[in-house]
Amino acid sequence: MNNPDLRVSIGEIHMKNPVMTASGTYGYGEAYSDLYDVNFLGAMVVKGITPEPRKGNPPPRIAETPAGILNAIGLQNPGVEKFILDEVPRLMKLQVPVIVNMSANTIEGYQRLARRLDEVEGLSGLEVNISCPNVKQGGQAFGTDPKTAHEVVSKVRKETKRPIIAKLTPNVTNIASIAVSVEDAGADAVSLINTLLGMAIDIKSKRPLLGNVVGGLSGPAVKPVAVRMVWETAQVVNIPVIGMGGITSWQDAVEFMIAGASAVAIGTGNFTNPVAAVDIIDGICAYMKENNMEKTTDLVGKVSIETIE
Amino acid sequence: MIFQESGLIAANESVGDRFYRMALFAPRTASKVKPGQFIHLKCSDTADPLLRRPFSVYDWDEKKKMITILYAVVGRGTEMMSKMKSGEKVNLMAPLGTSFSIDVNFNEALVIGGGCGIGPLLGLVKQLVKKGIETTTLLGMKTGQTSILIDDFLLAGATVKVATNDGSIGIKGHVTEFLENTEKKEKPDFVYACGPNPMLVSVQKWARKQHIPGEISIEEKMGCGTGACLSCACRIQSQDNEDGWDYKRVCVEGPVFSLEEVIFDE
Ligand SMILES: Cc1cc2nc3c(=O)[nH]c(=O)nc-3n(C[C@H](O)[C@H](O)[C@H](O)COP(=O)(O)OP(=O)(O)OC[C@H]3O[C@@H](n4cnc5c(N)ncnc54)[C@H](O)[C@@H]3O)c2cc1C
Ligand SMILES: Cc1cc2nc3c(=O)[nH]c(=O)nc-3n(C[C@H](O)[C@H](O)[C@H](O)COP(=O)(O)O)c2cc1C
Ligand code: FES
């Protein structure tokens, strides 16, 4: 049998395969290019950008927890102008779609970012982060209410022709309702999950392990929560769902796809295995071949659930 | 150029107190590493503990294709490492971070290490001695149980002075007490240091007062170890903004920084 066709399209973002990197775990792509050809990726999502530079949170910014990590980076980034000047020229040369993750404290800030990034050539899409738990105002606040989520995405929609991915927070009771709302506002896809708000304390010093006191949980520990949310969301939206949260192996990626993810993103998994993304692409390909699947749609959303009377 | 390598454990021996020396057959790392650089080691094949652990390269031998790390058992990861046997393999990423400057032109170096901070110093001392630089090493340890480490530095050709918390070897007290008693004429041209932050703060203050330049290696909790996640931020002086400082990454812009530029929270 021929190799399966791994291509996936998210709006106008055409990817060779369904594997992308998760924002904030891959920098601007430079770190991993020593280890493999990043052009193998389906897409690269770069670290969150804000309108103005941000210094980020005081250390410690990371704490290991059972099968996971808590992070509170605080969206450290050089600001959109310096990003365009220093990073985009190198990103433009890549043969891989580059998606810019963006956050702001105000709706006006999101609009400004979208307008500015729309002028820049060589970027394939915008991931609108309405889910960052690590900055005081904004971020997650926009993503926990279907109305404000709708407002952010529809305002961004007016500023850009580029595909928009709305990145959703799991820190809500009904993630599917937020997804429906951003689809209506014009999002081309949703990505989920961002990190789950958490906390860890050193029992000797009685101090929190993070400088920011609380932070976002990611890694294998969150995977079942993420799979459930992908499954719930995929049933109610007609746009592609990008699944992430604790993926470290091709088996994890396939599980997300069966739950309904058209594509997957690797975050924390990059830290333990720096070539995780390529291993996972190979694994998905082999799995599909073995199961006589020709295209990814043979796999996506194919969870088999017997209805209980 | 960062790479992954599967290191074959050749020895993993207790050197007293909570300290171990692990020797690894790791040809690529041994041929590329520079003094002060670190490796990021996976101490389990499972998801728990999840993250890699950073360790400075204590010593290496390009011909024998070996590297050595000196580590203290302080938590789960290092506990697991201490149980590893020769013949087992560990995955590591290397060579990471900045290195100590050895392309230098001076006569006398002072190398100061406290506890785990002795970790990046043996290879450095060897290189300095090889260049004909008179090298004095001040070692601060909890007890004399780790005296075997003193031999490592003596064999490397350094003059060694030791301070222990319990006074079982050398002077009783902190290694920085040697600094206060250093006479004007003994002033080194350059100082290298690694150790707990209070020790580094004392070294920084002393070097400033004496107008001695130097470099220090610092630690911060890490995620990726390659510059991608911004977990390992530390405060470094910077002219680029009005506050006069910026967060820099210990894994890329460090772990070795110039002594002057590191801002410690006291
Ligand atoms: C650049 C660099 C070089 C280092 N070189 C050495 C060395 O040569 N010898 C040595 O004994 N130790 C060294 N350390 C410290 C060493 O990384 C930690 O002692 C080790 O990670 C502890 O792991 P654990 O699982 O035993 O501890 P746990 O406390 O269970 O670890 C929990 C988490 O905190 C992190 N962590 C705990 N302590 C430290 C620390 N001091 N610095 C950074 N992260 C920490 C761990 O990596 C892990 O992610 C170095 C650290 C850095 C940043
Ligand atoms: C260190 C770190 C930094 C992150 N930074 C961002 C960010 O800037 N923007 C964003 O939308 N998500 C950010 N995330 C969330 C990830 O993109 C991802 O949604 C989450 O970690 C779950 O996936 P994982 O378990 O595979 O890591 C960050 C995660 C980590 C661990
Ligand atoms: S540990 Fe990820 S940037 Fe330093």
C-alpha cells in the first residue's frame, strides 16, 4: 500500500501533516533546528506576542508536578515590532506554515496586533490566545465567557484576512459553548487546551513553588482532560479542532485524532524528547498504513461509542 | 550545535556525603564540550519525573571519549540517578549554554566552588593549568567525607584550600572566609565561581571592592534547556531598557555570566 496522505488544511493553512508545535514551548523555532529539519512539521506555532514588550514573571517560572509541569512564564516577549524586525525574516525563509500566537490586555490590543501582523508577509495564520492563565488582566478572562470570546474573535476577524485559530482555556465548565461562540464570530479553527490553572507549595518553606504563586499545568497529567474537551468540542463545531495537552507519543496523538482533532500540537513533550514532533509524525503515518487508512479523515473523530439506553 | 547522545554509564560512584561522580562514555559530548557548559539528562524513561535534569560537565577526556558529572542527591531525579549501574544508558542533550572564558591573558586565577557548585570546575581548572595560569581553588564542602574531590583538583595541578561546615578538613566555616583574609599582594587577576547564591553574592561583593573581573555559573529551574520555553529566567544588567535589567535565559545566555552583570535578589 502507498503511504497514507497526511495532508490537513486548517482554513487556508495547508499542512503536510497534522503535527504542529504548541505556542511557548518552541520559542521562535530556532532552538530545535539543530536537532532536526523543522520543515518536517505540519506547522509551527511561535511564542505568544503582545502589542508591547513584556518582561514576564519573576522566577521560579516552572515547577515539576506528577507527570506534569506548572509554568508561569508571564508571556515574556519582545513585543510585536521587535518580533517583526528580529524574528520574521528568519521565519519567512522556512518551508513550513508559521502561525503567530497573540495576546493582549484589551480588545483594542488584539485588533492592533491583528492589523499589524496582517501587513507582514510570510505568516500563515494567527492563533488568538484568549486563554493565558499567567497574566493578571486579559488573556484567560476573554476566553471564559462566550460573549467576550465572541467579541475578541469578531473584532480580530475584521482586521485580518489570515486564518484565525482561537485558543481556548480549559478553565471553564463548558468549553464547547465557547467554541461554538468563536466559530460564529468567524474563527477558522479552535485549538485546545491551554494550561489548567494550578498551584504547588514547598512544605518545608511553606512557599509556593512558582514566583507567580499560581501557574498553568501541562504535560501527560492533563491529557485525559484535554481528550475529553476535544471530543466534546468536535461534536458541536464545524471548524477543525486542533488538539493538545500532554501529547508525548504518536499513540497520544492518534488518541486525540480519534476524539475529533484534525491536527495536534506538541508542547511539554518537546522538553522531554526534543525530536518528539518528528517521531510522532512517523508514528501516525505507520499507524495509518497498518490500519489501511488513506487520509487523516479516516481517523479523525472515529471514536466508537455504544449508546447506553 | 545541540545534539542528543546516548551516554553509556562507565562508573557511578559515591564520593561521600550525598555526592556521586558519574562517568559516561559519550564521544560527541566529550569532543565538543567547553568548561562551564552543561548537559540535560533524562533520568527516567517514564513520564514521572517528567523533565530532564541539568548538570554541568565536571571533567571530560576527548581521547577516551568520556565525560564526568559530579552531582548531589537532592530529590527524586538525582536519587534515581544514584541507583543507575554501569552498563546502563542515559539520554542526554549537549553541549548546552555558555562556557567560562579560557582564552585569556593573565597569570593568576582564583576558582571558587561551594557544594554542588564544584560541578563545573574541574575541567576549567585543568584548562587553566594547561595554559600555565597559576590557579588557586577554594572548595567549600559540608564535611570532609568528600575529600576525594580535593584530590581531583590537586592532581589537576591547582593549589587547593578547603573550608568545611563541620571543620573536619580545612578551616571551619564558609569558603568565602578565605576571601576576607586574602592579602593585597595575593590578589588574583580573574575569579571564577559556582555555588549557592549567598556564596556568589559574597564573591560578587568582594570582587567589586577589589576591582577583580570574573565569571560565575548560576542555576535556575529549567524546562527545555535549549532556549525555547523561557522558564529559566534570571535578572541580568542590560542597557536596552530604562530599568537597567532584563530577564535572560540561564540555558542559552548562561549558565556562565560575567560576575558583574548578575543581579541577585537579597
Ligand atoms: C546549569 C546547571 C548546572 C547544574 N550543575 C549541577 C552539577 O554539576 N551538580 C549538581 O549536583 N547539580 C547541578 N545542578 C543542579 C541540578 O540540576 C539539580 O540538583 C537537579 O535538577 C535536582 O533534581 P532532583 O530531581 O534530584 O530534585 P527535585 O527537587 O526533585 O527536582 C524538582 C525539579 O526542580 C529542578 N531543580 C531542583 N533543584 C534545582 C537546582 N538547584 N537548579 C536547577 N533546577 C533544580 C529539577 O531539575 C526538577 O525539575 C545544575 C543546575 C543547573 C541549572
Ligand atoms: C512553558 C510554556 C509556555 C507556554 N506559553 C504559551 C503562550 O505563550 N501562548 C499560548 O497560547 N500557550 C502557551 N502555552 C500552552 C501550550 O501551548 C499548550 O496549550 C499547553 O502547554 C498544553 O499542551 P502540552 O501539555 O503539550 O504542553 C505554554 C505552555 C508552556 C508549558
Ligand atoms: S529552560 Fe527553556 S528557555 Fe531555558
